[in-house]
Amino acid sequence: MTKSQIPVVVLAGFLGSGKTTLLNHLLRRNGGNRIGVVVNDFGSIGIDAMTVAGQVGSTVSLGNGCLCCAVDASELDDYLDRLTRPGARIDVIVIEASGLAEPQELVRMILAGDNPRVVYGGLVEVVDAAEFDRTRARHPEIDRHLAVADLIVLNKTDRVAPAVLDRLHATLAELAAGTPVIGAEYGRVDPELLLDPAAGHPEQEADVRQLSFEDLYAEVYDHEHGHEDHLHAAYESVAVTSALPLHPRRLMDFLDSRPAGLYRIKGFVDFGAADPRNRYAVHAVGRFLRFYPEPWPPGEERMTQLVLIGSGIDAPALGKELDVCAQNGPEDRPDERSMWGVLRFVPKEPDGEPSDPFDGDDQA
């Protein structure tokens, strides 16, 4: 993913499920990211995250002005355009959908938009564990919302008995097969599920690109919290580094059949002889997948570095599956046709054609 592209995350859920609480948690625990917020009910706000927590829906100054006005879905492109202007220095955008909204419509608008500075960052559906049964009985459309979610946050788990919680997990597994479900109290999810660490800080870019395990497991709460509050206990991660180039067809086979519960994949892929000039940044969230070719930086060691994040995944098995994707000898050498599957997921140029990493011109 190029630096100019900003992930847009849709935060949905029925009235009272805890969306705003979760949003304010992200704003307070932003990891240095500047977060732009579009609140479907109230307005669009460009924000310094640490100064706005608790002020969603109000007018917030952003240095050279403020962005706050009534919004509906038809104005989404305009607000995304404002929030993604370079001067705003926004790292991620969160759209808090109305409790009665159709979240898939917002997702459709993001995917159909022509703003080259944004990329889809996933649909997060917040579920109230204490009220789920009653809400679902009154509003059966929630089943449809869950079916298209990329991540489900089962909130207010402290308000239900363990047996009820087990039943809710079983129900969600039926309604949204393969979608990760993260339990939470007071909307406390690990921000790194939705925000990339230090995305907006070029001076830390080299460290971020190393995608270290230490970064993934950075503590997000102050030391006074006990181990039971460690948010990373709710999901698993695996970091994969390969000095051997990956075979594009094998990697696409892995991605096309990626296991249930695998929510995010990010990092850089070396395809070796299939495209010796470029490395490929990969960005996957839920069912969404994109590759972004960019020239290898001068002097950069050529390797593949990936981080995979999910709930209920078998981390060792995933590592072994990716090991199988490696090119192991001259007989394994791919050709340009091997890249066709990858190129299907490279964003299109303004003329409607996929960008071609073999056209002889360097692409950032």
C-alpha cells in the first residue's frame, strides 16, 4: 500500500451496541496515528485523536479550520476528499455508521469511489452481547449485516454469563462463517487490529517496515492493568520472513483459500524472477485484497515480510503453508504469466487498466 493511501474503516452496529465507546477507545489509544472521523449521524471531523476523545459530534479545530456539518451517505465522497488532502495529515479514517444504517452501502461507496488516496480498511460490526437476542428479534436485518462484516466485536461480554457467551459465539459462527469474533468489555479492542502503528511518522518508517513481532505485541494499556486486560489475548498473530522469493501462483492459492478467522495480512512480498524490479506491498482485510508494486529501495535486502492477524487461527500451520509458497530451485522459476493472478488485485490506473509493473517505468 502506498503512503498516499489512507485506510477507511467502517464501524457499524445497532443503536447502543457500543460503537462510540469503541471509537473513543481508538482515539485515546491511537498509537501516534491521526484519525479522521466521519460520523454518519452528526458530521465529518478532521481530528488530532488525542484532543477529541469524548467530543464526537462537536466542532473540532484542525489548525487551519474545522470540518463539521450534517452528513448523509451521498456526501461521503466529498468528506473523504477533504479528510485525505495531504495538509490534513490523516493516517486512517473511521466512519461510524448510524445504528440504523445499511453498512454494506457505505462499503459499496468506498469501493466504488474514485479517490486514489483511500483504500478499504474493513467493516467492523459491533454486537451488544447483553441485547443481541432481543435486538435480532426486532431487527432481523442484523443477520445480513453480520454476514458481510470483516470483523465482529462482541461487546459487553462482562454482562452475560459464560454459557450465554458460548451460545452467542456459536450463533455468530453460523451467521458469519469464517469471520473473526473478538470479545470486548467497554469497547476495548486492540487498536492495532484497525490502526497501523506509526503510519503517519516517516522517521519511524524503517522500523514499521520491519514488521517486528515486538511491534505487534506492544503494550496498549498502562502498567496498572493486570494480565487479564491484555488485549492481544483475544487474537493471534504470526510474522513470516522468507529469504526465498515466493511463487505468485502458490501465494494466490494460499490467499484464495485463506482460513476462517484470518482478518488482516500486511507486509511486503518478493516475487523474485517474476518481477525482479518490484516488491509488492500487500493489504488484506477480511475478503478484501490489494497488491501495490513499488521499486525495490536501493540497497534493500530482498525478502518477504508478512504479518498475519486473526482469531482462532493456527499460527504454526499458516507459517508452514507460506513456506510451501517459496521458490526452491531453478525448476521453480516463475514467468510473467505467473503474475496474472496477482495483477488482478493491483489497483487500476485512471484509464481503467491495471497498473503494469512490466512496462519499463518505475512505479511508487
